[in-house]
Amino acid sequence: MRSDFLLLMLASPSGAGKTTLTHKLRERHRELAFSVSHTTRAPRGTEVDGRDYHFVDRKTFAQMVKHHEFLEWAEVHGNLYGTSKKELKSAEDVPACGGLIFDIDYQGARQIRAKVHEAIGVFVLPPSMEILEKRLRGRSTDTEAVVEKRLQAARLEIDHYSLFDYILVNDDLTAAVDTLAAIVLAERSKRTRKAHLAEALLRTAPIPE
């Protein structure tokens, strides 16, 4: 994998804002591509097939699992989600692409980290459970039963925060995006990613007598 290519995994309880943060980060970092996942759930609102998700039926998803086509996959809230290996390959093959953002849950993050050790994990937290509930109910796209199910799952999801490198509290959206952008800049400045620049200078520097 190219040293300048970032794999950024964003995870959170449903309703904490990781999808909004993903969109806002991409507005600042146009070189970062979004990994379009496959899912068996139905589209919501203005979601478009191929842009927000690849919407498929369970039979198609099962066939992809059988043929080892996923980098990661998991069942979340009764629906199947997965990242195709082709997403990573296609993005990395584009020289102008500086990285790939994954909007996934902790199960997917664990699977990706096991295969791609340099992947970066950011876990997004809501300011409080009360605010999380308010955000979920404010979406008006889910039934009461679905909202209750997501609230019950939130504790389990938060309990896996230790799988991630960074914790980001999404209280103020602008501040949260600033922090996320700072994480991208910091990761790009790591010695392991920039060592080749120092080594190139050393090869051209005069040798002390």
C-alpha cells in the first residue's frame, strides 16, 4: 500500500453523526474517497444506489460472502453490511486518491484492522445518551421499535471504543470536523509515512569526512 494512502475508519453508535462527519471531512479533503458499502437494508430518504450504498438482496450478499469478495462484513440492526475488496483496490489504483474513508461499525473495523494494520480508527461519541436519543427520534425515518433497538445497541457499540486509535465527541459539528481534519494531517505526518523523504535527503547529502 502507498505510504501516502490513508485508510480512515469512522464508527459510532447509530445517530452519533459519523455519516455527517464523513461528508464534511470530504468537503475539506477532496482527495479522500468514500468507501461505498454493500447493504441489504432499504434506501432511506434521498439515498442513491451506488453513491450512498450498493443496495442488494440477502441472496446476492450471501453469494459475495461465499466468494470471499468482502474486506469486511457484519450484521447490524438486522441488516447485512460489507465493504467489497474492489473498493480498496479501485481507490488505491487512482494516483490522485489520497485515501479511503470507511463508515462502518466496530465489527467491520476489527476485521479491517486484522487485515490492514495501518488502518486508522476513529470512534465518534455523542455528547450524552439523552442527546443521542433526541437525534435518533429527530430523524423521523425509523419506527419506534427501530429507535429503541438502536438505543439498546448503543451501549454495546460504545463498549468497543478501545478498538480505535482516536475518540471524537460530536458535540459541536464544526469543532468535530476540525478535530477529524487534524487527525488526518497528523497521520500524514507520521514518521512511518514520511521516512522515505528523509532517506532521500540522506542519499544526496555530503558524507562527513
